[in-house]
Amino acid sequence: MTARKILITSALPYANGPIHLGHMLEYIQTDIWSRFQKARGHQCYYVCADDAHGTPIMLKAQQLGMTPEQMIGQTAIEHKADFAEFLIGFDNYHSTHSDENRAFASEIYQKLDAGGYIKRHTISQLFDPEKQLFLPDRFVKGDCPKCGALDQNGDSCDVCGATYSPTELKNPRSVVSGATPVLKDSEHYFFDLPSFEQMLQDWTRSGSLQDEMANKLQEWFKEGLQQWDISRDAPYFGFEIPGAPGKFFYVWLDAPIGYLASFKNYCDKTGVDFSQFWAKDSDAEVYHFIGKDIIYFHSLFWPAMLDGAGYRKPTSVFAHGFVTVNGAKMSKSRGTFIKARTYLEHLNPEYLRYYFASKLTSGITDLDLNLEDFAQKVNSDLVGKVVNIASRCASFISKKFDGKLSATVVEPALYAEFAAAGDSIAESFEKREFARAIRDIMALADKANQYIDAKAPWVLAKNDATLEEAHLVCSMGINLFRVLMHYLKPVLPAMAAEVEAFLNSPLSWDSYQQPLTAHAVNPFKALMQRVEMSKVEAMVDASKENLQPAAPAPAPAAKAEQAAAAAPAVSGEIEPIGETINIDDFAKLDLRVALIVSAEHVEGADKLVKLQLDLGNEQRQVFAGIKSAYQPEQLVGRLTVMVANLAPRKMRFGMSEGMVMAAGPGGSEIFLLTPDSGATAGMRVK
């Protein structure tokens, strides 16, 4: 097998908050793949960094009474500790607020500018007159310009799903100060993405992306690529644009450049040749693991920036879905918005590594962490199957046979079957079909346990005449266990290290094909405890935040992945009662009970679900901004309440003929109204 040169990255976690289990899906997936590639003998490096720039960082640091540098330094310590305890084996973990990143950002910008790819335009933006700060979309709130819903974000409405410019909001206010923002002109710098359209068309069709990603990009190509605003005005925490005083690189410009910077930092420390991996003619492989919410940046902006600046493009970009917990988006009030640190205080990190691996495929579908299934699967597979093989055999080897395995393999054909499975299991790991690899490994574990059950070494060991047979059977069991742990080593590195100590032998791809014979093993120690639901429940209880009304604080999330991470809202913040109306005003609303006949995700919409509603004598199509809280299959067959006499509105995805009623502040905290039992479709709500 020819050794490959491989560089792997995960998306950079934002440095204004802790790591949670939604983040951990990506790092666990990437780490398993990285460990697998290294085990195969490839020259493989896995790098990452904190994403440390942007308005949210600056404002949160002010709120905490420290400098941004102090805050990101403290966050880096916390992030590294969480990753280390989850056994994420970075070769280097750096920061985008680094000398290397400043140098690369300036170099890439200057090369793009010299190539004619940087344009300058004057734009009008909302400006906070009290804080003297231009306001990103997520730092403005107001009333939806389409449906009038109160307290909506500056770029989209959680109620009707409309998207708009923050300048279109009614009654806008700054989230930072509460002041009414004003329009102010400023010159901004734009990256001319449309100039790279043909290159991007070719690259996205080259097999570098998953089919779902490639198909999604075709929709964006049809809509037309737009120039990308890469500058922000002072005050801003980031790197100043060369030759442009008071102008700073937008955080999304220097964030992916952090991949180069982190690797360069590693190369400078170790002597690895940076250019072998990033030069235009490089024969190395570069892979980015990302969440599906940042596909646009990684599959359009990033390869175009690299190409325009004379660097190679990624070999592939692998996107994954989000994590739901017990079938719903992570929720602070339900205790399912679980921080990595909270998990680590209650449970073994390898439980989660195994569970995620057992669910992960190469696709982009969301992964549900069902906490009961989580406990059952770990207990059944790891404790009840894999560890059980060793625990049933090891004591006999130690007590009856002086800790030495038999000199012969009693079932060579069975061992050969286990060893031969390595090729297909390796192929599954290579293709990121971890769930398939785990299924195959567990099928082998079942066979090993069936073999031990049939031979019953605990019976054979009682009789001197069959004692040697017990030795052969137990030695066979230990060898089968060794093969299984070899396959599981990328998933369970800590347990694998304990197994290597027990076996007195490494678990490596060039050794498992041959069994251990006449080999001394060490005394066996318990490898893994069962998952106790009491500990799972304690973790959930510890994750429930005190959701009492609190003074409004700056909302994080200037970027797509921060918006997703910040989605669980604080339900304790009660909106003020609206202006008084009279009974005639209320009578104008025709509220009806409606049966949800069908529900489906809206392709190309981040928040919308398309509902088909039965009103008893007719059906209506409604687009509802509830995707963050409900899966379509959870909605079909439910009764809800809709505004039936709302004027139909033409949306980009079709005609919306009404509005369903829901409570909650948004994000995962959306609660669809449901009438009491006995209500039927078409009844009027009075």
C-alpha cells in the first residue's frame, strides 16, 4: 500500500462559548477518520484552531470586563481541555488570532486585490448611535416587515419565515444598546465571487462534494453568485485590512485561512514541508469536515479564495447534519442542550464516541442522540458483547494457564473469517460509513460470543480431561477479541490502550492477521462499566439552566454556525404585552382548528416547513418557520390552530395561505398550539 499525504481539518469552534455535544459530533467523526488513516500508515495530520474574531467576541469581552485577547485565551484553555478529554487527537490546535493567520490573510487578500478580484462599493448599514457601531444582521431586532411579528431578527422572521434586509425591519432597535439605529454610508470591500463561477462549477462536479452538497450548489448557481462583503468597520476585533485604516477583515474571511495558519504553525515546529500540502501542484490530500450550515462558505468562497491566491483547492469537503436529542433540537429548558464539560462530569467520553460512530454515515442527515437508546446500545454492544468476550475468557487464562495463550489456534477458519473482514471494515471507515463498520464489527462479536457459549469453557475447565480444550477455547476467544478491538481502535482509543496493556501486544493493521500463540498476557482488568440511566438523568438535570427573566444581553452569532449553536433560546424572557385592542379588532381574526395532513422540509430554506392543512371543507398550504423545533414526521396527524383569513402571500418557495399559531421565543423553543381533545378540523377558535 502506497503511503498517502493527508491533511484533515474540522471547522473552527467559535471562541465566545463552550463546546457542546452538537459540536462534538464533528470532532469525533473527524478524529475517528484521522486515527484510521494514521493506523493505516499514512502521513496524516489533523489540525484545528479557535475562531477568535468578530463582533460577538468584542461585545462579550466588554460584557465580561476583559479584553478580547484575555477572553479568547481563557476560552482556548477550556476548549482544549474538553477536546483532550474526548480523546480528540489534534496534531495542532491554534487560534485565528495569530501571527500566521494575519500573514496569510494579508497575503491572500493582496493577491486577490492584485488579480482584480477585490471590488469597492459604498453601502448603507444600520448604525448604533450610542455604541458608535455598525450592526450586523443578528444585532438588530424589530417587527417583521412581512407579517408584523414582534421581536424578530434582522435577517429573517421566525414566525412567517420571510427573509429580508435589516433596513426593512419596522421599529428596529440595537440589541447591543437598545437604541434606535440610523442608516449610515460606508465603503466596503467585496470579493468578486462571480469571477470564479466556471471554476467552481467544474470543481463542485468533480466528486469533491457529497451529492447532496453538489445538488444544493447547483441551486445557488442558478440563483446567481453575488459579490461577498469581506470588510467590517471599526470598532471590530480582527485584523486590519492592509492599506485600509479602520477597515477589518470580516471574520469569515480569516476563519478558513486558519486551516493554513494552524498547519503552518505545526510545520514550523516540526519541519514538515508546508508547500507539499498547499502548493498549487500538490499531490497531497486536503479534507475539511464541516456542518451543513456552513457549506456555502467552504464550497464556494473558500475554494475561490484559494484559487485566486495561487493555492490548491481542497480534495473534498465533507458535511454532516446536526445533532438532535430525543428527536428534537437541543433545548436548554429540557436539559438537552448539553455542554461537553457537563457530559464529561457524568459519563465516559468513549460512550459518546461509540454511539456517534454507530450512527454516522457519509450523508448529511441529522443524527439523533436518543438517551435511552444511547445507554442500551453502549451496554449491549460494548459491555454485553465486546468486553464480555474478554471477561469470560481472561480469568481462565490467568488462573489456570499461568497467563499464557495456547500454542495453537483451535479454530483457524473462524479466525481467518474475522481477519478477512478487515478489508471491508477498512473500506467502510475510509468512506466514512462508520455505522456500517460498527454493524459488521458487532456481527463478528455476536459470532465470537456464540462460539464461547457453544464451547462453555467454564464447564470444560472443571474437568482435568477437558482442561486443555478450555485453554484452546479461551485462547481463541482472546484472539477474536483482539481482532475486534483492533477494528474499534479509531473509535475507542483509550479502551484500546488498556487492551494493548492487557494483551502485551499492539493493535496494529500489520499484526492482527496473525493470532497470538504461546503468548503471555497480563492480568485482565475491567475495561468499561455499564451506562447507568441515573447518571444520564443527572447530566440532563445539570444541563437545565435557570431560565428566569434576565436583563437582555448581547446576542451571539454573527455567523451561520454560531447562529445554529445559539438557536436554543431563553424561554424565561417574557415579551411585554402588546398594545390594547378592542373586541372588534379581535373579531377580524378567523382562527381555525386545522389538521396537519402532510409536512416536509423546504429545500433551500433554513427555517421553513411546508404544511398541508385540512380545514374540514378545504385544504391550505402554509409555510411555517418551525424547522428548528420540529421534524416533519412529528407533525403529520396533529391538530393545530391557524389564522385562516390572512391574505395569501407569495414566497420564493410557493404560496402561503395562512399562518399556524405557536408560542416561544424561537430557535428550538417553538411550541405549536394544539387544541384540546375533541376539537375537529374546521372549528373556529373564539
